[in-house]
Amino acid sequence: MQVILTGTSQGLGLALYNILKTQNVNLVALSRRFLPEQYSDESNVENLHLIKVDLSDSSETINALSDIHFEDNVLFINNASKINPIEKIANIPAEDIINVIDLNFIAPALIINQIMKSRPRLLTVINISTGADNKVIDNWSLYCSTKAGLKMFLNVLDLENNINIIHIDPGVMDTNMQAIIRKSNFKDLSYFKQLKSNCKLKSPDEVAYDIFESYIKGRLI
Ligand SMILES: NC(=O)c1ccc[n+]([C@@H]2O[C@H](COP(=O)([O-])OP(=O)(O)OC[C@H]3O[C@@H](n4cnc5c(N)ncnc54)[C@H](OP(=O)(O)O)[C@@H]3O)[C@@H](O)[C@H]2O)c1
């Protein structure tokens, strides 16, 4: 099986990367930066491909995808995403609106489009979703709507014969995304600050392990 994973430099994506690189799979990591140890992995881990790409730039994404040879049985883990700007729509620069939509919605659609053009026997998509895709949160207009829109897009694809969609809400994790949330301004901010101060955030390593055990391990062949 070939695994395509986005956003591997930190957070949940890094934790999933660290598990998958030990599994003897053809692992393609798409990220806008890589850690020095990931560049060393390239020479030590067989079948690992690091592709540096800014997924919020659709032309760059299309270009990067054209270099990938997709296999017959592909698992695409859609992880890379951004929540900021957390702001009233009038205060968001136009280019930031485009940037979030490109990363959270357009990039995964382009990746799936390119995989399916290679006519695989099976494509499984693990979409790292969020409770916010079904919840109206003030100042989170771009994040809530792009995550909700992508979920609907994938649910439609799920009707296609050889595409299997799994949405996973990882819960609230101790990552940079939460740090950004805690520095923002919206009604329920104190809830997120309390989760951090009461040590209620999940570790991305623990979440990645659960995702691997429950949804990935059994599919690896
Ligand atoms: N954290 C939570 O509490 C939480 C809750 C529910 C759902 N989720 C979901 O979980 C997933 C992972 O979140 P996380 O908390 O691990 O986020 P994170 O710590 O912010 O990491 C996001 C990853 O995506 C990469 N990325 C961002 N912009 C990119 C771009 N333009 N091109 C390529 N890669 C890019 C980041 O790279 P850089 O290092 O270069 O920024 C990073 O590797 C997301 O889909 C998120 O919606 C998170």
C-alpha cells in the first residue's frame, strides 16, 4: 500500500509520520517544510519520499502531484490544515481567505483528483476532521466552513465505487493549532484555555497511535 500524508512537520501529522515510517510502506509526505531528522530518514528509510510543497498554493500543489507515481492501492491521509485567521470576516485580508480555502479544501480535492486519474484499484481517504465542521463558532468562519465543505465533498465521493472515506475527529490536541486558538478572540476562548491549564489536551502521539491501531494497521499489506 502507498500512503500519502500531508503536513508532517509538527502536530498530528508528525506523529503519524513517525509511526508510518517504521511500517515498510511506500510513504509520500507532502509538507511545506521538513525537519532535519526527516531529511536523514530519506537516506535510511526505504520507500520514503519527501515532497516540499506549499499546499495553499494550488499551482505548486498541481506541479508537485505530477511528479508522484501513484500505486494501485492508495491511502491518503488528509491532515494539513490551518485555523487562522480567527477573525471577523471584514478584518480578514482577501489573500488570507484564499489561502485557507486553498489549504483546507482545494488541496485535498486536487490530491484526490490526481490519484483517481491514475485509476487505482482502491483509494481510502482518512480525513482528519473536527467537531467544528458541525458547530457554528464565532470568528471561525473559514475553518468551520472549509472543514464542513470538505466533509460533504468526500461524502459524495464515498458513493463512487473504489473510494472509501473515513472521517476521524481527533479531539482537542496539544499542538500549535491549539496555541493559535488560545491567542485568538472569540466567545468560547476560556473553554480552550481551561483545557490547557487543566492538562485536558490529548497528545498528538497518543492520537496518532489510536488512529494507526484502529484504522491503518489492518489495511497495510
Ligand atoms: N489540534 C486540535 O485540537 C485539533 C482538533 C480537531 C481537529 N484537528 C485537525 O487535526 C489536523 C492536524 O492538526 P494539528 O493540530 O496537528 O495542526 P498543526 O500542529 O498546526 O500542524 C499542521 C501541519 O500542517 C502543515 N501545513 C500548514 N500549512 C501548510 C501548507 N500551506 N502547506 C503544507 N503543509 C502545511 C504544518 O506545517 P508548518 O509546520 O510548516 O506550519 C504542520 O505540519 C488538522 O486537520 C486539524 O484540523 C486538530
